[in-house]
Amino acid sequence: MKKKVKNTDSRLKVIPLGGLEQIGLNITAFEYEDSILVVDCGLSFPADDMLGIDLVIPDVSYLLEHSDKVKGFVITHGHEDHIGALPYVLKMINVPIYATRLTMGIIENKLKEHDLLATTTREVVSFGQTIELGKLTVEFIKTNHSIVDAAALAIHSPVGTIVHTGDFKVDYTPVFGDAIDLQKFAELGKKGVLALMCDSTNAERPGFTPSEKTLGKTFDALFQEHKDTRIIIATFASNVDRVQQIINTACKFGRKVVVEGRSMVNIIDTASKLECLHIPDNTLIDIEMLKNYPDEQTVIITTGSQGESMAALSRMASNTHRKISIGPGDTVIFSSNPIPGNEKAVTNVINELLSKGADVIFQDVHVSGHACQEEIKLIYTLVQPKYAIPVHGEYKHLKAQANIAKDLGIPKENIFILSSGDVLELNDSEATVTGKVPTDTILVDGLGVGDVGNVVLRDRQHLAKDGILIVVLSLEEMTNQLLAGPEIVSRGFVYVKESDELMDEARELAYDAIQSCLDRGQTDWGKLKTVIKDVLGNFIWKKTKRRPMILPVIMEI
């Protein structure tokens, strides 16, 4: 019997299209010859300077160019930064989705909202199951995270196996389900692993991440301490295990539970139907029923732990929630840590709650869903990869994990800190970054996807910073005589009633500049507008040291 020889002419390409050098927007393509599988398809939330933008999704133009090769999306877990862009991308590339049960349940809610459920092929995968996607096969491995049914992936190719951890932690006492399948990682390590792509989010933190179960005692103590007040707990909607522990404690103390916030209601409903969440009978009550119970017999589980302006807790804090108002008889618990960039928004909400007399608790009521250094070392030791490719995190997180890999004996030249768009080609004998693919982000504003680009965003930033001056004038059609104007309308620049002198002077300058052009026979509208912008721009800078946007409007009569 002849021994099967590996085909080493072709290489496996690893192409992160997002998720590196930032938190969120996770999406990675794995390509071997005529087969591409895509791991995750997440979004990120807009930065402070992305004015008016709702969501940021990845640029998948590389997948569109090679759409005939794309075999499917393989999803590690149900967080927004891993599934949020799916409805937008599926409209461009309609391929099957493979995910575990709760992950698929959450995805299906999104597909319903976008009318994609009937047109999208979906397959629920069990842990230990292997699926074939062209010349690549994927095996789902049980892990722990801050959401149930999180999976790591073993991606098998003709040139070797890549292990992708997804977001994970090592939790020996999970609230729901089994502990992480360390045995499978060890088995893969013994057979030989080409590369490990490991979660880097907590790579700077020493030690181990505490078990989610440790929070049960914390909630018990807090409920005991605040047994005479209403308790409001803000956490991530997707943290089903956290919600389970809050419900367990509420039942122990005889409290009714109200769930508030659309995303929270949707995920709890999905998790309950899939039996990932167990709610005792007569525990949940509708928000309308709150008034029928004394405050000390109720608990409200709500969204808004990140200070999001439209989330339920923020609306309660600002007195814009229709059903719930907060006062001195309330204890508000933040059961999450602010995501980097959200600290100010969270602080603002805390200050508003405190000013209303509420007791606010925001320390030691959260454990991370990501592995710290010792857990990362454990996975590396079990998997024994030839190459290390840190993923999921900002550059400092990726660098911290690279240092861990180096300390564990992986040669420096075998550790790759990639940027989004890099094309890493590898086989058993070598690995090289051979090129780059486009990875510009796509901005979602309302119903518009991609119609707000850098130019529009720059204009919004300009308007927000210095305001706008609109210069309106009317020219006679045949003679190009100035019939009316120029009139100047100001928004966001100066308070006009207190700046009459400045505006009159600007109007005279604009009039002189326009008349001068017309007297010289310069009637091209483009040149006229440029002259108006230049004259007024220089004048206003000298007078105010500001640069408002100047928008000339010429009408022909």
C-alpha cells in the first residue's frame, strides 16, 4: 500500500479581513486552491469621530472577487463582534452558515430582521463534528466564554492543521454545559498543528481568569446587603450565564425578574427555547406588572452597561424611559467592565444615576470571558504549534501574546503579528507574508451601507468643528448681472444676532469679489465659487481663527 504524499506545491493562505489591531470586526478567510472558508463575520461600533455612523462592517471585496471559491461562514460564537456583519455581507455573498445551536439561534434573529432567513442555508453543528468545505475541513471544539456554545476550530488542510481558539477562557466550573475540551487540544497537538491563532484580548493580564460561577456568591452577598431596595442589574445581553446567575439569586431571595432592553429580551427568549437558560416558573414578569409588587421584591435585568445612549439603562438615567424611573430606593449594579473607548459614556450614566439618589455598584461584579496569560500558555503547551499567529486585539495585545509564545520556545521568525489585509501563505516548511488585500471599513448609517465614505465623514467632522456659512446669490440668465445677494446664512459658526458687524463685513467682501469677477467677464460658476470661498475663508480666519465650511449657492433667474 502506497503512503499518501502531501501536496506541498500549494499553500494555505490565512487572510484576516478585520479584527487585528482593534477590538471587534473579526473576520478571517482561509484559502486553499479553489476553496475559501470564512471564520466569523463581525462588526465594530463607531469611534467618537465617526459622526452619525451606526455600525462599522468589514470590507469583503476580496471575497466578492473570489465568490466562486467561498464555501461558507463558520462562526465561533454569538457576539456582535463575530456575527453582527453577517446580514450585510450575506446580501453580497449568499453562502451557507455553520454554527453551534445558540450561536445559530442568535444569527437567525438577525436574519429575520433583514428578511434573509428563507434565502440563507444554515447548519447547526455539534461539538466534535467535522464539516467539509471544499478541500478544507473544520472541526468544532468546545470552549468556554461569556456566552454559551462558544467554539474553537481545527481547520484541516492538505498542508497541515490550524487551530483557531475563537474568544475563549478556561473555565473548569462553567454555569452551563461542559468545561473546555482540553483533551481535544492535546490530541491535535500530538498529531501536529501547523499554526495556532489564539485570542489575545487578555494577553497582558497575568494569572488565570476567574470562573463565571464565582459571581454567584457575589450576587448572593449583594442581594443580602440590599434586601430593602429594588435592584437593577446592567450587563451584556449576550452573557446568558450571567443572566442565569442573576435569576438564580433572585429566586433564592424571592424576587420577581423583569427583563428590559430589546437585545436582552431577544437573546433570553432564544436561550430559553434552546434550553441554554433555565427560568423557574412564575419568576419572569412583564414590565407592566412592576407596579403590582413592592420594590424590594423585584429585580430588573437591563441593557446599557456600556453607557449606550439609546439602551434601557441610559434612558432610565436620563428620565426618558417610559416605564421605569430611578430614585433613592434603587440599587444599580454594573455587571461588566467598560469596553475600551466607552469609559466616558459609562461614567456619565453612573453620575446621572448617583445624582438621582440611587446606590451604584460597579466594582468586582464582573469576570472576563477571555483567557489570561496562564490559560494562553496552557493552550500553547497542549497544541504545540509550529507557527504562532496572535488574533483578536489591539497591537499591544497581539504583541503581549507574541512575547508569551516566544517565552514558550517558539522561534521569533515563526511568530506572525499580522495586520488586517495581510496574506500569510504557509505550509509545513515555511510561512511568509506575500501580499495585502483591501480591508477598508464600510460604514452603516441608517439604511445606507457604504454610502458614507471618508469624504462625507470629513465634511461631518468639519461641520461639527467649525460650522457652515452658506452664501446665496442670484444672477440674470442672459446678462450675468448680480440681481440679488449675496446673502449669508450661518449655522454652527457664530450667533448671528451678536455678530452683525462681522457678517456685514463678510457680505460686502463677497459682493466686491463677485462684482469684480463679473466686471472682468468671469462668469464660470466654478471660478466664482472658488473666489467666494477664498475671499471669505481668508477674512474669517483673520477675524476669528476658525475655518467654517463655506458653501456658495448660485441661482440663475
